[in-house]
Amino acid sequence: MPVRALVALLCVGFMFGASAVAQETPPQSPQALFRDVLLKDANTTSGVKRLLRTNAGYVSPAPVFADLTGDGKSDAVVTVENGGAAGAVAAFVLTAEGSDSGALRVVFRNQSLYQGHVRTSGPTVTVIDPIYARGDDVCCARHATERDYALDASLKTFTRRATRTVTIGPTAARSRSRG
């Protein structure tokens, strides 16, 4: 009897010890979670996947959260950066909307940016892509294309709602300071 009691006590100890070790494992960071989702997504381009797999690029540590799908829950807008002059080279919207398990999936992607930026306003995500002209420094394009996208609920996909060319850079700063 004492041997059986000791074995039972050791088994219980191992079970609680194993669960304590499992609880000490730090949770996955949002950056790592988003990276994994992008790598598993069949529609993420091979170039973006290569950047992420080789650590030549990374998911920005500053995602934007907004309810873009209208389900009352925040969706994540993430960019993939190359760590060099190209800046943000891809932008994605990830959501768990429609998933019973809460699994994230990509519902919007723009994978052909160079120094791209994103912002949100209500249910709209705006992708900003600089337009370089002769004489512009790599840091300082004078104009950019802004494209607004919003979810088309009937198609369950993001569609472009507006496109505009805006002035940015030193010219925009001078015109704002006069106003």
C-alpha cells in the first residue's frame, strides 16, 4: 500500500509540476502571432514569406487596431517592414470575424508597397504609397497615392472605395505652415 500511495503522489506531483511549467511558458507576442498567420496564408507572396523566414523583414511592432469588419471587435492592421530604406513593403488586415475558434485570417493584403503607410478611420483602411518623381530623395517624395478600402459585406472582401493623389513632404509642410 505505501508504494502505491507514493507512486500516486508522484504522478499527481508530476501532473501539477508539468502544468506549472506549461503556465510559465510566456504567451506568444502579437508580432509573432501575426507573423505566423502571414506565413501560413496561401495568398501571402513568396517574397514577403522569404523576408519573414530569413529575418530580412519583420512584422511591425506597432499594429493598428480598429473594427474594420463591423462585428464590434478589433481587427489588426499590420505591415511587413524590410528594415531598410524600403520601409513597409506590405500591409494586411487580420480578423477573427466569422471564426468559431477565434483563429485569425487575412482579409486584405497589399504586398507591393515601398515606404508604405496605413491608417484607419472608422471602418476604412487607407494605404498610402509615395509617388517618386525626378529629383525626389528616397526619404522625401512630394506626392503620394492614398487608397481607401472598406469591407463589402455581401462579397466578404475589402474593396477600393476611393483613390486620390495628395501632396506630402516639404511642399506640404510649407503649405501647412502658411495656413
